[in-house]
Amino acid sequence: MNKLWKFLQYGYLIIAVICLVEGIVRWNEDREKAYLFLGASIFITLVFFFKRHFRKKVEKRNNQNK
């Protein structure tokens, strides 16, 4: 299951990149939506790093208990 989570966490980065590109594309058309997409991109990137840190912490704890 941990291997599955390792791959799925990169889905967050893919979504963040999509939001970043969408924000850049919409920059001249609609600034409000562009800010929303750019903010979502930043938030999703932070979620990625938080989940990665938490997963590594749990893996380290599980390896110490074995």
C-alpha cells in the first residue's frame, strides 16, 4: 500500500502544474480566476510536501518498530 501512496502523491504535483498553467493562460483574460488557480497551485504544492513529510515520518516509525 505504501508503494501506491508514493505514486499517488505525485498526482498532487501534476494537478498543481495544471493549475499553474491554467492560471498563467487566464492571466490576461480574467485575473480573478487566474489568482484562484495560482492560489490553488500553491496550496496543492504545500499539501504534497506535507503529505510526503508525514508519510516518511510514518515509514521511519514503522521501520524502527520492526
